[in-house]
Amino acid sequence: MTYIKEYKEGNKFSGIYLCKSRQVLKTKAGKTYYSLILQDKTGVIDAKVWELNNGIEDFSEMDFIMTEGMITMFQGSRQVNVSRIRKAQEGEYDPAEYIPASKYDREEMYEELKKYIFSIGEPHLREMAEKYFVKDSDFVKRFKTHSAAKSVHHGFVGGLLQHTLAVTKLCDFFAANYPVLDRDLLITAAIFHDIGKMWEISEFPANEYTDEGQLLGHIFLGAELIGKEAALIPGFPEVLARELRHCILAHHGELEYGSPKKPALAEAMALCFADNLDAKMETMTEEYDKAEPTMQWLGFNRLLASNIRQSSGYLKKRTAQESVHSI
């Protein structure tokens, strides 16, 4: 099969892909059309079905569909103009080919994260971290494959692990450069900051918000879990448990971004910066990956609130990589 990331403007689009979403919309003239998100393990692509004729057979969200069309560009991103669709039959596809995954080795990332856990000096914080991320094999298995988002950033297998490790590494850097920070508290908060996403978002291939996620959200779920776990560990200092929960509750920084509290501790502020930095850099990375290697301006990104552009140095690097891969 041809993977989504391999298509370029002007290419014929043909193959079996997962229909991640399907919306029935109308043009300004009142004509009905379909807006789709198609997915394979290399990513997603926006698709439009402008003509609903006999070539478009019946299908639903989360169906594997045989799709034909052409690749066009719209506002700096690739888009499929679909001409034919049929529902694929079992045996025509391998489901593993349609689940996007981290480009980094998950076992290597997990082993690196464990080193940070074992570096925590405060015994109660370390016991809590080890209980989940080392000793609970079922949790660890789920954690290694879970995504960190539905679609915003790190929305792929291993995304939660990749994001957690990146935030932890940034927090370790902050702790080494700002003596005001309690490293043990900050590292523990980094490791646990998005743990609530394990219950906020369902497993792949659905990767959708659960009832818990819709009603409570990962910030509350994470803070609640930490409060309960601290109460089960003999001698866990009450003030330390409050500080750890505060870091979780404040890690989005602003009330309008979903944080029940704004950072009141230096550790909470550092965690907020680390989380925001990694989220924005991954968002930029994913936008770059979807764009043509030679394209400079990529259009306005709503999440970054900016018209974004690939730097000349990065474009040269991408062009060189494309040349190597084409040999």
C-alpha cells in the first residue's frame, strides 16, 4: 500500500484507509458533501467527497474503505478530492497498518523514563511513581501504547509515553538550572501530569473521549488519583501530597485552558512551561511532517495562533533527506 505520508500534490490517491471521521455537510449553495479524515499508521489526511454518486458506496466512521481520488493542496495542507469509495472486506487489510505510532522506540523511551523514576530521592514520591510505572505491569503495558490526545498533539500509539518523557527531561533541565525548584517534586509531577489521559481517552483505534473524559477531564482525574494514592502510602506528608496535586491541577497554566488553579508553586510553573513547550513543538513538528518538503509557508494554525513557516535550514535538511530516500 501507499502510505499517507508518501502522497504529494497531483498524485492519484488509491488504497484502503481507515475512515477516522465522517461528516455530512452542505456547501454555501446547499449541496451536500462528505468531509472525511482518513488514517493509516503514518498519519491522517483530510478528504472531501464533493459528488455523492453511484461511485460512493455506503460506509460509516471507523470503517476501512477503498478510496480513489486525487491529491490537491488547500491552505498549505494536502487534501484528497475523492471520486470513488467502497467498504473494504476482511482479509483485504491489516489493522496494524492503520494505527499511527510514535517514530521513537517505545521500549527505549520507557527505560529512559524509569531512570528518572529511580532518581527520585524522596521515598514517598518514589514509591508512588514505582507503584504505577514500574510494578503495575498492566498499567505499564497500557501506558506504553496510549495516546496523549485525540488529535491535537501526540495523538498516536506511544504518544503519552513520548510526551511524558519529553516533559520530564525538560523539567530535569529546569531543576538543574533553577535552585528554587524541588527536583523530586517536579520530576514526580512531570511523570504523573497527564496520567488522567489513561481514562480520559479510549484505546486505539477509536482514540475518542470517554464519558469520564467528557465529564471530568484528565486534570481532575490525575489529581484525584494522586490524592487517593497518597492516602494509601504510610507516612506520606500531607503538605507534599497537596503540592503534588497542585502541580497537576495547574499544569495548563490558565483557567481558560482547563486548569482549575493557576500555578502558585515554582514547580507548578516549571511543569506548565515544560508541558506547553513540548505540546507546541510537537504540534509544529506534525504540521511540518504533513507539508510538502519544499513548501515554506504552511498557513494559519489555529492551535499556535500563527501563520507558520518552515525555516530555510530545516527545508534544506528535509530536501536532503528526501533525496537520500529516493535513491
